[in-house]
Amino acid sequence: MPSRERGHFSLMSYIQGEGRSQGTLFPVVLDDLVPSDHVCRVIDAFVDGLAMSELGFERARAAETGRPGYDARDLLKLYLYGYLHQLRWSRRLEAECRRNVELMWLLGRLYPDHKSIAEFRRMHRDAVTAAGAELVRFARSCGLIKGEWIAIDGTKFRAVTSATSVRERQALETYLDSCEKADEEAQAVIDPSAVQAALDKLKQHAEPEARPMRMAGGFAPAYNVQTAVDAEHALIVAHAVILDAADNRQLEPMAQAAKKALEADSLNIIADAGYSNGEQAGRCEAAGLVPHVPANRGVNNQGDGTLFDRSLFVYRPESDSFQCPAGKTLDRKQLHRKDRTVLYQASAADCGACSLKPRCTPSARRMLGRHIDEDALNRMHQRATPARMRLRPSTVEHPFATLKYAIFGHPRLLLRGLSGARTEIGIGVMAYNLKRMLNLLGATRLIQALNTA
């Protein structure tokens, strides 16, 4: 029976590679190794069309003296390629430049060191944001952004620092606050050396801004990433990275950001109940931004759940009062400016003699709260129909999933601080929009459009 060992005759043979000592002319032309519809050519066409100096990229023009630096275009191309392939680390990108044929083509066989790569990302937060805005303007010119319906939502991205480090920083902040209060009230003797040591340690903290936020699995140091997404093709038109874990103060800022990015006179804004804010809803309407958001209202949680809900009480604007189901009046009593709520209260005599009182309140009299911007809340809530609410998740949640797991690989940032987080999200959003446009138009059409823009 014939032997199957290497070097001996065999009934079956394998596909054989070339000998390692054989000479080769590879590559004859580097351009032949990158297909005409490759993503590298899309990145190249997009970045080459940017006015880098006007966008704020440093060294976009070569200096007349000193050692030449790397062209900002080449480093932006490198980062866009890296984020599109889940390569965000500067050392990994440095290694890829020396072994990745696609990057050899994209950068003209440049091999920037990891320090130069990292420094570019660290210092160009605003320029990256401006470049992303240029991509949004280009998408509008191609008809990929309709600019009629915008969905807004937020998600959490984990910060670099550990939960222990954040707790230590918060303990230092609490200690310094207590020392300041004690000094003002002259209640304690303060050790100046201890205070100075705490200040020095606080100043040296690598992550001075991240706050614990609720994420899957519990609380962790994170940043809240907000996006405004066009409903036509799920392209991100505006984004922000904030320190506030809640979304209820972001309706107007994100709506205004979308309006500015699209240069629109009016927009329909869709968001979930977490964005319910009557004050901001009223300002949005005045600016031509029509919110479709379910109102976040309180319920009567007293008793066994069968007590009259506030919806059964009729507001009478002419007298600024409420009429209860029994026909009695709840008069205005006080204003809570912090909560922007007006309290209304029935008289004890009316409630005491009312046959419906057991179904209304266990207290001596019924109280009711009405938001100052109740009318704006009602209009916003009425517009939030089931059909519009179904449009929201189908528009805004897809970009988050792609950002977190197809571009970032996992939702954890690499750069420290709020500035670093904004830079990373800016590059990630730009990469997402390029990826989405590539899927919609195809590489050939997208390259042609970029070259003629």
C-alpha cells in the first residue's frame, strides 16, 4: 500500500504552496492587490476630499522648518480603517501597518509609530467631530438623509477606569466638601496637610469625570452616549457624550443638534418616555421641533390601586383649578419651583362629606399636582402614537448595536476623560456612517459620488 508520508508517493495529493526560498516579484503593483470596490478606496476618497486645515486638524499643512510630521489625512485614514475592523489600539494599528497589505495601500507603506498614532487621536476631538459633520452633509447631498423624522436615544459606554478608582475619587471629593463646609461653619479643626494631599491626589486622578451608571450587570463607571438618527436610512446625524446618566434633560439639546446638522427649519423628534420634559418640549415646539414623546406621569400609588387616577379630574384653565369626579373644586395652593409643579387641594369639608371619598383618597382631603408645562406635555403625549413609537426602536437601536459590537467590539472606551470619550465616539460614529452608506450605495457608487462631490 503506498505511503502517505510527506515526500513519498501518494494516491492523493494536496495543493502545494511555493517554496520559501523561491524568488518572487510580489507585489508587482500594490494597487493590484486592493479590489476596486474595497472599503479602503471609500476611506481614501472620503478623507482626500476633506479640507483638513479648515476642520482643525493640526499639521494638515507641512511646516516650513523642523522635522516633517505625518500627514493628518494618513492618520485619519488609519483610524477609520481601524475602527471599521475593530482595531482601536495604537500598538495594534502600528503592527498592522507593517503586515497588512490593505493598510500598505491606504498609507503608501508608511509605518507610523504607536505614539504618533495615539497622539493624533488624543489631540483632534473637535476636528474629528467636524469631519463627521462633513460626512453627514455629504449623505444629505446624496439623498441618504431625508431630514423629516429623527429618533433620539442614549446608551452607556463603559469608561476605562475601575469602579474602585471612581469610589476613591468620590470619597476624596466628599472629604474636601466636608472640609469646606466645616471651615465655613468653624465647627472643626482642619489639617491643611491632609487637605493638600487630598487635592493633589484628586488632581492626578486619570479619570476625573466618569460617574457610576446603571448598565447590564449593575453599576459601573461610564459615559452616556446620545445619538440623533435619521429615520430614512438610520444614519447618525448628531451625537453627544454627557456625564448625566438620565436622559430627561437631553430632548432639546439633541433636537437642536439635529436641526443644526441638517440645517432644517422643522423636524419631527421621536424619543421614549425617558426624555419626557415639558419645559424642553415647549421650547422645541417654539423652534419648529415637534416632539413625539410619551409623558412620564405619576400615578396614585396610595390605597390598593383602585383609587381615582388624576386623569379623572378635569382641569379648568379659566379658574386655574380642577373639578373632581364628584363635581367639587380643587383650588391652587402652592408652587414647587424645583419640580415645576403646582399643587391643588380640595377643602376638608367637601372631602369629608363626599360619598366617593373611599374611592378617592385615604387622607383628609385630596391633593393633585399639575406640571407648569402640562399643555406641552399633553400635546407631546398625544403625538406619541403606537405607530410612531414603533418607528423609534427600529431607527435608533440598530446604530447602537453596530457601534458597540461591530465597530468597538465591546462597549468599553480606551481613552480617559470626557474629552477622550468624545473623540472615540466621534471616530466610531464616522466609521458607522461610512459603513452604513457603503451598504446602501455600494462601494463603486459611493466612491464615484465622493470623487465628484
